Amino acid sequence: MKELGNTTRDIARELARRYSTMTHDELDVLESILVPMKFAKGEMILKEGDICENIYFIDHGLIRQFYFKNGKEVTEHLGEDHSIFMCIESLFKEEPSYLQVEALEPTVVYAMPKRDLEVVALHNVNIQMMYRKILEESLIISQIHADLVRFESAQSRYEKMCKLNPKVILRAPLVYIANYLQMTPETLSRVRSAAVHK
């Protein structure tokens, strides 16, 4: 059976292992709210104007979160296997998102509907802990990216990303990596060749 990929139980276990220990009953509860979703390469997971109702865990694949500014795309996040993504403002305000999420590879995600998660978190302290840690992690990732583009040189931005997200660097199209690091593809090419010749 394993060739088919992970089951909802495997994902519940992975989330528990990563964020909070859980009893058998809590794993059952968490598993019961997980919704598997498949996306083809290039398919939109979330479009501008959609309300983000879920926290997503990527089983396998690659996603890009982006928005439009002055008619240009700005990549805000690149996520890969075993990572979480959400449009946090839309999720909590329950308002349409200006962010969009696209699958850059065939991608399988497990959605945790926020409403279901909040209901089960009321009665399961470890699920509550997992929920809090996921939100903390998401805020930290946003802060790291903000600091990266605000304070670091182009070279340093690229080198830090290589350390933090080596698989994303290998898998994501260079145009999106450059965009995420707020540099032109030409600058990224120069920075990459400088890093190779160090």
C-alpha cells in the first residue's frame, strides 16, 4: 500500500512528531479532520479573492505563494515537502486573500480546516499545542524572510537560503528564487556563480 504515498494516519503522526506528542485518541481526532488534496503542476491551490480556510501541510511537492504589486508578481514564500503554508491574514480575518498559491510540481497537501481545528483544539490540549506551534513557526518564517530582504546583501540572501531551504534552491525555477530573494534573475546568476567559485 505504501506506494500510494502517505495515509491521513501517517500525516497525523508526522504532525504530532513535529509539533506535539499525542495520545492515540488525539491522533484519531487529528486524522479525522485532515483533508487530502492533489494538485497538478501549475494548478492554483488558492486564487486571489478566495478566503483561506485551511492550514496546509505539504506531503510532497513544491508551492509558491505570491501576490501582485504594480502589475508584477512578488513571490512571498516557496514551500516544499513536509512544510506548512497558509495565508495567515485571510485565515484569521476570514476575508478574501490577496495572496495566491500555485503548485510548481505535482503536489499533495493535507488541509486542516481552521474551524475544525479550533473545535478539536478546545478539547485536546496537544492539538492546541500543535496549532500554536504551527502558527509560531509560520510567523518566524515570515520574519526570517522579511529580515533577509531588508538587511542582507544579495550574496548573503542567496547563501542563507541555500542553508535554510537547500531543496527549494534545487527544485524551484530560478525566476521564482530570484523574485523571492528580491533580485533580478541576472543578479541571481552572478551571485550563484560567485558562490560556486568561493
